[in-house]
Amino acid sequence: MLLLDRLAERGGWGRAAVASNGSRGWLLAVHLAQNAVNAAKSGNEKAFREAIVACGTARQWQAALQVLSSIFSSSKAPSVYSFNAAITACGRGFMWQQSLALLLRMETFQTQPDVVSYSAGISACEKGGEWQMALLVLSQMSAAQVVPDQISFSAGISACEKGGEWQMALYLLSQIPAAQVVPDQISFSAGISACEKGGEWQMALLLLSQMPLAEVVPNEFSFNAGISACEKGGEWKMALYLLSQMPAARVVPDEVSFSAGISACGKGGEWQMALYLLSQMPAAGVVPNVISFNAGISACEKGDEWQMALFLLSQMPGAGVVPNVISFNAGISACEKGGKWQMALYLLSRMPLAGVVPDEISFNAGISACAKGGEWKMALYLLSQMPAARVVPDEVSFSAGISACGKGGEWQMALYLLSQMPAAGVVPNVISFNAGISACEKGDEWQMALFLLSQMPGAGVVPNVISFNAGISACEKGGKWQMALYLLSRMPLAGVVPDEISFNAGISACAKGGEWKMALYLLSQMPAARVVPDEVVPDQISFSAGISACEKGGEWQMALFLLSQMPAARVVPNEFSFNAGISACETALYLLSQMPAAGVVPDEISFGAGIKSCGTARIWEMALSLFAPIRGNQLQPAAALYGQAIGATWPVARQQLGKTPTEESILFEVITGIDAGRLRALYPSSPAAPRQ
């Protein structure tokens, strides 16, 4: 303390402040301020000013104002330098109101503010997040006939950057040359950072490219802001390009550079590249910090690589890096996405032991992991433990719990949680309602699902496509095809565009209700429901539901027609499509078998239709077996029947012959290769009745 006092006595207030701030803290700076007050009797203006600077360096704005008030009491007008030091001290203490009050008070003492005064006021507003006030102070400079300098403009641009006003930041940057001020690294870097925060990565890169033209050398802040802009814009390749260009520009990449590049790769789904960058940091002389590791873990989480995420998390202590809440949250989320709820809960339990306090993201990720694992009881347990951990459950917490109950078949508990949200001070959102509707859908409670859907507007929640889809699916499961179609028709009126899931649920509802015509109508309307740039395209589920509807309606020809149209629609038939087609084929064969009992003799057209139906459904054995009753009815197979049989047996003939067959070889197999025993085995005397 004595050494600092001697420094102060010799007029070295600034040096003493630096020494105090760097060694024994702000208490020493306050001690210096008190000494300055005691020295007021000497009337040493320089001593006052340096005392104020000392307080500002220690971020003790109250002490700075105390020193300034001592000047007031000495009946002397503070100089502009003392005012500037006090304005700066208040700005460093995030007291922008006090800074501007001092700026206005200067006129009372007939002290003319200079460029430093205004710049300090603008900087104080910037630190306080008051970009509008910063611009107001900047605009007052011309009225006061004070020319702004680089610091004035840079502080204004930084204020706009912090306020998310990238357009205004660029406007100020463009006005610098008109004020005969040369932009510097700080000005450009602040402008690039403003574009980065505004999601304007192209504009950020444009500014970065303009720096050499303005004879301004980009520094690490300029490059880092550009890389971060690319990261936020999902442009991982451009981010890596900027990172690779830093050595050529004689700029050494630091932790921020690499971390931004790693994060960019993670957001772009390039987790391997993210880990490569992380591994290259030591070779570049850069020690990975907690942000670097967190970016790598998040990259693995986004890439569904939960094992690698946990590996990185385990490597942090050995690298001298202490994991924080973000590290653990990324690891828990990785386990949640990987379906490893046990591991997610293990990490959650390890957080207090590592001195890390879980937050709402930690618990929410754990609850979601339990939901995906079907562990609804554990999900509810975590939800109940949040208040004890001094963590307030939010919409995500409750929604994840509701979803867990729904997946566990506990729709009553899901609705109970939904009803308890207002009492917990949490307003249900669209995700909460959707989880509740889905729970009712899974529990076959279509009435309750529709009730929740109807309650959403009254709760100030706008239903989305997921809300309607869950409601339509609930009606489909409940056999309420009319209600399903009603909901589908209401979607455009509610400003919601139906998607494939909407139509598929509607078609399935019609299929279950035996409304094959309506099912086909919906199927035909799917392309017309396209919305640029989106497009509703029938998929396997759409066609399968349509085929099933026709099969249940006894329209086997239409069912097989739909099956045959799937390749043309670029939809590959799956087992559900073929199963529905086979069921339709069984209907055709059953009708064929009933013709003799009705006194009707099948002709070539009858058998041809049967063979064709089997061929469409790829039941080649059944197609060949129909040749037996043809000969039994003393009918001579026409060439068309052989052609249909060829079409039906082509795929299996290719497999059996081990080569691409010719029509002649298949025809030979059809005519000569089927003996009576095989026919009896393949075609029983009484075809099975179709499934009801």
C-alpha cells in the first residue's frame, strides 16, 4: 500500500491504478481515490484526473464520481479531461445513464465536450446495449461542431452490432469516408461481426474482402468474425477456406478461429472434419479450450455419434480442460439422439460430482432420452426432481414428459401433465398440445384428441400440420373416416398446408371405412396440393392405403391397377403394397372359383383376368396353375394367355434358369414344365376365400 501511495504522490496515478488493478484488486484503487479526495486541498487538477482514471481502470464508477464531486466542491470547474475520465469510468461500469448525464453536465460548467467526450459516451451506450442512444449521441456531434473520429464511428458500429442492427452498422461504416475518417480494423471487424449476428454471411465476407482495398490489414478479429458468420450461415466449406487463408494473411489462428470452424463443420453435419480440426489445434500451437471441446461434442451430437461425443467428454480432464454445463448437455443430447437413455441419465447424475450444476437443458435432454426409450416413469421422475435442483421446468420439460407418457400408452397421465402446466407457471405451446394429441391418438382416444385440437385456439395456440395430422390419425384409428376427412378439409382454412402424412392418414381412414372411391379421390388430389417449393407426392404408404381400400371394397381390378402404376410414379412397391395386391388377387380368384357354382362357365376372358391379376401381384405360381382348369374346361389357351403367363413368370424364370430368359424359353416352361402333381400342389380345388 505504501508503494502505491508514493507512486500517487509523484503524480503516477495511472501507473498506480494499473498496479492496483493487476495485483491486489479494486480495493487499492478505491484507496487511491480516497487519497485523491484528501489531496483536493492542494487543488492539483492532474491528481484529480489520474485518480478518476484509476477508479475507471478498477471499474469503480462510484469512486470516480466521488472524486469528480470533490472537484465540484473545490469551487473549480473540472477540466474536459476530468469529465472524459469520469464518463469513461461510468461506461466501464455499464452505467450509460451516468455517462450521458455527465456529458450533459459539462455545459453547466461551460466545459466544451470534445471528440473524446462524445466517443466515451457512445462507447458507454454500446456497453449498455443502447444502440439507439449511441446513434443519438453520434448525431449530436455534428451539431456541436465536433468531428467524429475512428473511435466514435467504431463505437457506434459496435453498438449496432450488439443490438442486432447490421444494416445500421453497415450504414455507419459507409459514412466513415464522407467524414474524412479512415476505417480501421476495429471498424471493419465490428461491421463484419454485425453481419455475423444478423445471419448475413455473404455481406460479412464482402466486408472482409474489402479490407485490403481500403488498405486495412485484416486481423484475427476480422477473420474470426467472418468464420463465425459462415458458421451461422451453415457454410462450413467457406468457414474452412477462411481458416486456411489466415496464415497467408500473416494472421495466427487462435482458439476462437478453430472453435468457430469446428462449430461450422458440426452444423454442416461434418463431424469427422470437426474432429480433424480439433486434433490439429496442438500442431498449430493452439491449445483447445472448453469452447473447442464443446463445439466438437456438439458436432458429434448433431452427427448422431454418441460414442465419439462421450469420448471427447472423457478426454477433457486429461487435456486440462474442465467440462462445463454445455459440455455435459451436449453429451446428454448425443445420448438422447442415440437412444441411450441409461447413459444420458448417468451423465446427468455425474454433473454434481463434477461441480457442474444441471440446468433446464440438462434435465430436458434427460427427459427426452427417457421418452425415446419408452421410460415414461423415469421421465416423470426427472420432471419431479427439477424444483429440488432449483431448476424451473419449461415448455420443453413438460412437452417431453407428455410425449414420454404418450409413447408409454399413458394418455391419462399425459393429459394430467398438460393440465398442470398453467399451475406451474408454464404456458402450453403448440409442441405441448401436439404431444397431448399424439398421446390420445396412441391410446385410441379420438374424441379426446379432437377435444384438445379444438382447445388450441382458445389457449392462444395456433395448430400446425403436426396437430392436424395427429388428429386425423386418431380418427383413422377410431374408424371415423368422416371426421378424418373433415379435419383434412379444415386444414387450408386454418392456413395449414396438408402434407403426405395428412393425406396418408385420410386415405387409410377411408380404407378402413370401406370408402374406396374417396380413398382414390384423395390419392388423386395429392399432386394438386403442391405448394412451391414444397410438393405433396404420393409415397408407399399412400399407394398401399389406396390399394387396401380398393381390395376391401371388392375392386380388385382398381387395386391391381394402382399397384401397376407405382413404378411410373417413381414409388417402389413394398411388402404392404404387394400384400394389399395379393389380397385383391385372392378376391379375383375367389370370384373365378364361384362361377361354376353360379352356373356360369369361365371362358378365356375369365381365366385371362385371373392370370393377369396374379401377374400384377407377382403370384407366378398361381398364374401358372390356372392353365389346369383351362384345359379341364376343354378350352384352347390363346396366345394372349401365354403372353400373360410369360409376364407373370418372367422374374422367377430369370432366377431359376440363372440367366435372362427369352419368351420362347418361358413359353416352353409354361407348356411342358408343369405336370399334374405340381398343378394340384399349386392350385387346390377350392381356392381360399378372400380376407374380409
